[in-house]
Amino acid sequence: MENSIQQLPVLFPGFQLDLIEELSDTGEIRSFRSGDIIMRTGQNIRFTMLVVSGLIKVYREDDEGNEYFIYHLHPGEACAVSMICATRQETSHVMAKAVADTEVITIPLARMDEWMTKYKTWYYFVLETYRGRFEELLYTIDHIAFRNMDERLLFYLRKHQKSLHTNRIDIPFTEIAQELNSSREVISRLMKKLSDRGLVKLHRSYVEITDLSLQ
């Protein structure tokens, strides 16, 4: 935990020293294993959340349990949904899951409201978080909702390659199909086409990205 606290000035360089000190004093470090659910649909949110390490996937889940990918949260970023829900005392409308072992620092609602007027750096950080997540959501919608399935799959692979910093995608075809609102058979067929074109290599338990820049 001490090491995580020491990282705060590096992860949030825009925060003034007094804000970093308050964040260290009042924030609570929470750890999650890869695959752990961090936030559920319908959950009451009474805190906001900053990512210290790891990677978080934010997604929607329908009544049948299908998952629809929205965006990733990286170290140094905040969960806009937790900010909005905490401020308005509403329940979450999305799910959040740790993609890798992850640490977050949670901030009570009372502190978040207080810091909005006390620290300009926090105020601008919150506004930038809202703006960034909204733009990323629109970008995802443009590439997921209004493109052909082959284009949507390429976007999905590039997104995960960038977020995970690896060419190895260990996500089952069934899960990819759920997030793209497709079927496993369609994803399998499209992956085979990408493989035939030399863009990916299909291994027994994972997909290896070779060169998506060809597209």
C-alpha cells in the first residue's frame, strides 16, 4: 500500500501537493485479481475510484448476460461512472472488471464534493475525465455500432492490443462475440480470414497479432 501511495504524484502529476496529501490520508487502496468484478449494474456507488495499477474493462450487460465493451481504464485515470453515480447518489448502469491484477484508490463522496471547490486541479481533472470518457464512448460507438463486423473486430483487437501492451489476446472467441453482439461462429470465421491474410496467428488458446497496421 505504501508503494502505491508513493506513486500518486507520478500517476497524477497535475494534482497540487496539498491534494496529493489529502488523497493519501483519506483514500483507501483496494486490490483486485484479474477477472474480479469491481462494479456491478445496480450497485450503490458512494465513492469515486482512481486507478493506481493494472487495467479495468468497463462494459454494459444485457438481460441475457451478454457483455458490450465500452472502454478501458488505465493507471492515472478515473472512473467517470463512479463520479457521476456518487455525486447524484444513483446506482451504476455499467459493469467494471479487472482485466489484470489491479489496485484502485477510492475516495468518499464527501471528499470529492469538497475538493471540487477547494482544489482547481481536482476540478479540472474531473471535467477532463468526463470529457475524455464521453469522447471515447462516441469513438467506440462509431467503430462498434456503425461498422461491418470485420471492421468492428479489427477495432476490438487494436483496442486491446493498445490497452494491454501486448500482441497476445487471451480472450475466448465466445467472449469477443458477446462484446461485439455477434456469434462465436462468425468471430471464428473472421479470425480465420485475418489469419489467412497474415494479420494474426491463431494458437490453441490465444490469438497473436502480427500486423494490424496493414489495414
